[in-house]
Amino acid sequence: MQTMANQCEMCDKMFNDSEELKLHMIVHTGEKPYKCKLCDKMCNRIGDLKVHMRIHTGEKPFKCELCYKMFNQSGNLKVHMRKHTGEKPYKCLLCDKMFKHNGSLEVHMSVHIAEKPFECEVCDKKFSLSRSLKLHMRIHTGEQPYKCEVCHKMFNQSGNLKMHMMMHTGEKPHKCEICNKMFSQKGNLKHHKMLHTGEKPFKCEVCHTKFSDNGSLKLHMSIHSGKKPFKCEVCYAMFSRSGHVKRHMRIHSGHKQYQCKLCDKMFKQSGNLKLHQRIHTGEKPYLCVVCHKMFSQSGHLKLHMRIHTGEKSYKCKACDKMFNKYQNLKLHTRTHTGEKPYKCEVCDKTFTQKGNLKLHTRMHTGEKMLKCEVCDKMFSRYEHLKLHMRTHTGEKPFKCEVCNKMFSMSGHLKRHMRVHTGDKQYKCKNCDKMFKHSGNLKRHIRIHTGEKPYQCIVCDKMFSQSGNFKLHMRIHTEENPFK
């Protein structure tokens, strides 16, 4: 029976007996007489200490009968059951929105209440909830009261420890209904779903670029502010993000800490390893909503989408030509600057593109990786093999509109058209002689330079033209094609 004798003088709450009142008073006095022998945590009730000990013992006596997940507190099981029942018992009195947890409702209320009465004494940041301030203070104090019993890593929030534990257990309770990919965190699943929907709710007010998460938008804003507060102590390069400095430092150290378990390849960045692993798994999580083509990287999807949109956002300052990829613009500008940064170590010939150098080196090595399935002829380039196949198929897809002659290659048609136009656009700078074809000019220039790039490996005789070299080789092989 509740009597005035069992009433709390601090808050006027009534209790059935003096023992309940005595336990309640600890709330006001802050007294915590019960101490954990393992971690020195203090509790104000023996029951709280008992529940706390389950963190150390791993005891989880409460089981969900639907998914068999175990819990160390009955209250946690009760809250968990709302996932299955869909129950949302906490209602916002201002907008009628429902919530599963009281804490979620409290956080939501800050949307309506602009007032932030809780102020940090260190940095003056204000909060609408006292517990938000309490958590924030751990940034300044460095307090990390939650410890992982597996790897001993410390955390300042219990939720962060809970998410971290999934790394050890491998638990991924959140499943994407579109591609069946599993996630350890609900937020990661939500972010992942935006890959499928293309949703980008966060917009930059300066350049209108859209982002799928607020964090990416915040990082993007440093481009506009120009703020680069993070400095490399080795070369003094400045960065807008601390993570960029950390990654940049690996250039100086050469450290590659991330290893692929399948092929042992090492990487400087975890993101690069993650992308690389998709080569082994074949995973392509990025879907084009127009043609349903799948991609392993978001950047590849973004570039692909320009095929559908026709977007060409990169402009050459020299000739105003537009490109849909920055890399294509970069390569194109070399036609204006004459830059050829890739040099052949054998003959010192330089190239504008790394791929062209790679193909060129096959001339020296004799490497021919691509084989014609009809005649077994080998080729160093796929496009050469493709063109060669037309000799077997007889395909001639290019037609002269003047005389209806057909050609197997567009270049052959282009050269043929000069028969009709009489156009000679290639001029020798030494003698002003004009040529219809660049190849003819190139061969002609060798008369002036004396260059003879074709050498007989039998007698070392040199030739300026490949045709003359081939004819000469028949002397040694005794081949007579006209017999």
C-alpha cells in the first residue's frame, strides 16, 4: 500500500514500501555501492550489476523464438521483437510519426524543437538532448568505456562496439532484396540500395552535384571552399581530408598493407583491394537502369551513363572539342602540346599513350598473342585480327558512294575517295611534293633522311621499305611466288 511515509521528498513519487523508496533514492544521490570485480564499473543496484556481469561471462539467457537470436537482457529481447511484429509504440505528439524505440522518438523530437539547451563547455557546441551532450563529451575526454573482448579495441559508444563485433562474428543481418547482398549495418544497406535506385538526396548548393550520403557531400564542399588544412610533413603537399594525407603517405613509405587472399597481390588502400577482389568474385553491383548492363565500379557506371545521356562535360581549351571522359580529354590535349611521355627503351620512340607503347614493344619482342582460328595467323592487336577476319568472310561493309566499290576497312575507302577527288593533303616539307596518303609521304621522307628501318637478319642489308625487304628475303629463302 502506497502511503505518504513512502513518498520521495525529491520528486514526490510514491512507493509501496520503504525498501522500494530506499532503492529509488539512489537515483537522486548518485550513489553506486555495487562494484564489478572485473572492470571496476559501479552500479546503483545489485540487479544492474548482475545484468552487467553478462557482458563478461557472455551469458545470454533470453532467446527470440522466431529467429533464435540471444540476448543478455529481457528488455533487449522485448525491443528486438518489434522487428518481427512491426510494433511502434512511441508516437510523436506533433507529427504522429511512430517509432519502435523511445530513444528514436527523443532524437526525432529535436527536429521539431529548435531549442538546444545542452551546451558543451569545451567547444560551445549545443545539443537538444542531454545524452547527445554526454556522448559528445567523450570526444574531448577521450573516454572509451566499451571494450571488445576479442581484440581489445575500445569504443566511446555501445552501438559502435555492437557494430564492430559483427566483424568478428561475421554476422550480416541486413539483406538487399534486389541483389541479395548482406550487410552488417542497416545504414550500409540503406546506402547500398541507392546504387539500384540511383537516389542521390544530398545536393551541393554551389554546383548542384548530387550525392547519396551526407558525408560525401560534406567532403565535396571542401572543393569549393578550397580549404586544405592537412599537410604532408615530407613534401608539404596540402589536402582537404585527413584520410587523403594518410593514403598519400604511402607514396613516401611504399607501404602496401592490404593483401588479396586469392592471388597475394598487395595494395596501398583497402578500397583498391575491395575493387580488385571483384575480379575474382565477378561481383558487379552497379546496374545501368537503361540497358541493365552491370559494372564492378561506380565510376565505370557513371562513365557508361554518358553513352545514354550523350553528356560531354570535358572541353578542350585549344579547339573546343568536347569529351565524355577526362582521360580522353587529357590524351587529346597531347595532340596540341606534342607531349609523348611514354618512351620505348629499345628504339627511343615516344608515344602519347601507355597502351600504344605496350603494343609497339611487341614489334621488338615479336609477341603476338591473338590467333586467327581459320589460318592460325598471329596478331599483336585485337583490331588487326578483327580486320584480318574479313579476308576469310569476304565482308566489305564500306561502300564508295561514287563508284559503288566495296571495302573491308573504312581507311581503305577514305584513301580510295582521293581517286575521285584528286586530293593530295600530305606535303613533304623538304621538296614540297604532295601525296594522297600519309604512308606514301612517310616512305618518301626516307629518301631525304636516308632512314632504312628494315634489316635483313641474314646479311644485315638495310631497306627503306618493307616491300623491298620482303622481296630481298626471297633470295635467302629461294622462294619463287611466280612459279
